[in-house]
Amino acid sequence: MVNAASLQKYLPKYDSFSAMRKDLDFLLCVYRMIKLTGSIDPDSKQLVADDFEDSVDKHSDNVAFRFEDQLSTYAEFDALANRVAHWGLKQGLKSGDSVALFMENRPEYVSIWVGLAKIGVVTALVNHHLEGEGLTHCIDIVEAKHIITGAEQDTAIEAVHPDLNGAPEIWSLGGAYGEDFETVLADMPTTRPGREHRAGLRGKDLCLYVYTSGTTGLPKAARVTNSRLQTMLRTFIAPCQTSARDRVYLTLPLYHGTGGICGIGVAMMTGASVILRRKFSASAFWDDVSDYGVTTIVYIGELCRYLLNQPPHPKERAHRIRTGFGNGLRAEIWNEFRERFNIPQLCEFYSATEGNVNMLSFDGTVGAVGRIPKWLDWKFDHIAFVEFDVEAEQPVRGEDGFVVRAELGEPGEVLGRIGTKDNRFEGYHDKNATEKKILHDVFEEGDSWFRTGDIMRKDENGYIYFIDRIGDTYRWKGENVSTNEVSDALSHVKGIATANVYGVSIPGADGKAGMAAITLGGDVDFESLYYELSQNLPSYAIPIFLRIQREADTTGTFKFRKVELVKEGYDPDKVDDPIWMYHPDRRQYVPFTQDRYESLVSGAFRF
């Protein structure tokens, strides 16, 4: 029999009412999330297509999408999805086949992949900004039998079509290259296809391919099963307390997990409306959210920074936004963003589409991407924080050969245990790429853990903070340097709009020196810049080189690209942009001339 005394060690102790209130709110939100996701099971016959049909049946007359001042209802959404399903059947597509969707943001995008899911076909959500080798790679690796494009992809798809494996047929919705998809769909029935076309599938079977951003090479196709997708579609309903009355403003690309899955799901699993834009516009943002009665926004960190860099807008506080969710919102702009734009609640999360580690912070703790209270450690024992060797880029192992856990407050790589039913690791379409993400014999012989590749720390209250991406952290002067920390400091400098930080080698020096590719939003006093940075950064973290770009080189989801920047380094023969170098004798930044480059490579400068 369990008595009160034996329970004491499990119960949290509080030194303030606010701490107790946070835990109660946390418990309530977890309870609501379990109600929404508790029945999701890899072995279930209930699939994503069934969930969408159930939502349509409940909310058929509700507005599903507002797009460029055109409205479409849930019933109209489903009718188009059914046409797509019947088109797929006519093409001879069967359960397990794949189709590439290469299209700009528009309501039809979601109807297409949901329609294909109705007949068990897997849709690959291809970044619509890709071209050339990257586009060919993404289509080939999923062995797409057909490619569906939009109005803006003619040039890119025509250029690669002859080189694609398997000669997939092109179908265009509004474009000129390929078969006229709109005309073909008009002849298809609007009735739902029989469920027998997906009857053999279960939650563990594939529904989508969602690609990695490709910041460190060619994108990888992450496998998204029905059960994984069902969880992503529902994750933010409870934290945002979403209902059919809400209007969700979506400017992120629909090929991206945050926007195209989580953003769509929080609306369409509740009967709410999606206010969809073709692409993000900082100048149109506040007009849209005010004029259309937006209640929920979906963000990534750089989107928030872009909005803060805009001049004041008369509608930036005259809106009905009550909540928002996303990831990458940096601590240094968190409160400024909320207070300037009058947004009561932001839910910051951490997740990898292909992984099994998911975290969520919804109580407003600045900078936190998640929380695991001490009294719930047992429930989250599939997540581990381990010591990490920056130079070897591997977790640290002790004398017994097993990985060493990081202490509270100590940065470490986050791992996710593989093998449990609730925390499956689906990996990538490429089995070799999948194996590279798995660490074996971690805490005991035979165990396997997913490597997130991210460094985080957990504090004594269970809040988790993102530190850096492995590969972005580098060592200089015997110290670990976080690119995010340096980027944050640079972004606070008047006149600097964006900062993309990375490490570069200097002849005769150990480790890697800091270099930042920056864009300007005004005048910058480079002669005093080093002193200004020294007020917020240790000397070893202050960049040696500054590269001035006209525009930041980013992915379609605003992530900085670094691979080419690292390759080009500070070589004047490879870089056309102006470069400034920290002069160790003058203790200030100076223009990086050819003479100074030659002096540097000869070892004349001592940093």
C-alpha cells in the first residue's frame, strides 16, 4: 500500500505561489495534450487522411483558407483532395508510391498531399526555391513517379526534367510546363475514394517526406509516418487553446514542418481558419493580421527579427493576436518582440522532423525551448543531455566506455532513446544517412540513441535552453565559441541587420577564428566596433573577420547557409564582398587588403 510518507520524495516543494502556478499550468496543458494525442498509435488503423475527413465532417461550412482575398471552406478543401485522390488512382498509383510536390504556397498544396494520403501515396514536400542539382537530388532520392508543380516552377523543373531518374511525368497547376493539372482535376469525381485504398496501412507507415534545410549539404528526405504526422498536427492545439473561432496566420513555406504541418494542423484539426500568404512580407504583416482578425501566428526566429527591424507600423498593436508558436526566437529579442507588438503568449518549441526528441515551453520563460520538471524526469527518461567534445564532435565517454551525462546547467548534446513505441526514430529515406544519426552502446551495451546534433542545457527548474548546433560551435584560444552568442551580440550593434557567424582557419593558429557575414541596416562605426563588442563578449569570442554582404544567404525558411561561406573564408580571390579584419596591434577593425591577406598567411599577425 502506498502511504503519504512514501509519496513525499515525488512531490515538488515550492518556495512561491508563482512556481506552484507554473507547475499546475504545466500539468493542465500536458493533460490536454494527452487527451488530443493519447490515442495515436503506430499500430492504429486511424490515419492522417481519416483525421482530415473527420474534421471536414465536423466543420464542413467553416472557412478553411483565406488566400489572396479568396475564401474556401472545409468542404471545398475536401472536394479538391478527393479529385486528387481519384487522379492518382487513374494514374495507377498505389499505396507506398511517391509523388513530388514542388509548388509555392497556396490552399491547393494541402489538398494535394491530403488527397494522395487518402489512397496511401507518399508525398515528398520539395522546397519550391530549389533548382539544378539540389532539385534533381530531392526528386530522385524519393523515386517520385509524378511531379506536381505550381505557377512559379516552370523554369526550374524544365531545366532538370531530362536528367531525372525514371522519367516522372510533370503536372502543373497554373504553370506552362507539363500537363494541365487543373483541367485534368476538373474531370475527376468529388466523392471520397473508398477507404480500401489505404486499408492495409497503419500509423507506422509513411505519409510524407519532409526535407532537411540543406544548410550543410544536399537536403535529406526525412520519413514522416502517419502517427508522427498526427502528433505534429495536434501538438499546439492545447498550448494555444485553439478552437474553431481562431484564425491562424501562416507565412512560412508549406514544405516546412513548422508551417506546413504544425501550422496547418493547429487550424484544420480544430475547424479554425488559415490565413495563408504566398510568402512572408514584413511590410504587409501587420495589415494582414489586423484586417483579417488573426488570433494566432506561426513564426521562426528570423521572422521575428525582421519584424523588429521594421519601422513602427500603425497596426502593430491594433490586432487580436493572443498567441503564437514557433522556434528559434532568441532570448535577447523575446521580450522586445512580445512587448512592442502586444502579444500575450508565445509557445517556443524544439523538434527535429526526423527525430524522436520534442520539447515545448509555453509559460513565457524567456529563451526556454522546453521544460522537464524534476518530478517528471521519469516520464522523459528517453531524453538525455550528455557531455560533448567540441573538437572531436562526439559525446564524451568515460573510463567504462559509456557516455557521460552532463550535469544540470552544463551544456551537452541532446540524445533521444530509440526502441520505445512512443519514441520511434524514423530517420531518412537514405539508410546510410539514418545510421550516421544513431549512437550505440550509450549508457549500456546494446542501447541506441538518436543524436540531435544540438547542444542544450537544462537548469535546476527543468527549463531547457538551446545553445548551438554541432558544427556551428568552434574552438578558439582553447575556448568553445557559440555562434549564436556571437550573432546575438553583433545583432545588437546599431547598423547591423543580420549576422551569420562561423569559424575559419588561420595559418599557424590552433582552432578556428571567428568570422561573421553581416548585412547592414545603417552606418556602422567599424573603428570602435571591437570595443563595443568587448562589452558583451569575451575576447576569444569576438570575430576576427567581418564580411559585408548585400543580402544574407539563407534557405527558404530563413536559416543561414554557411558551407560556401566557410569554403570562401577571407581569401580576396574568392570573396568580392568587403572584409574587415581585427588588427591585434591597433585593437580595432581595419579594411582587409591584399597586403594584409599576404601578411596574415605569412604569419605576421599574432592573435
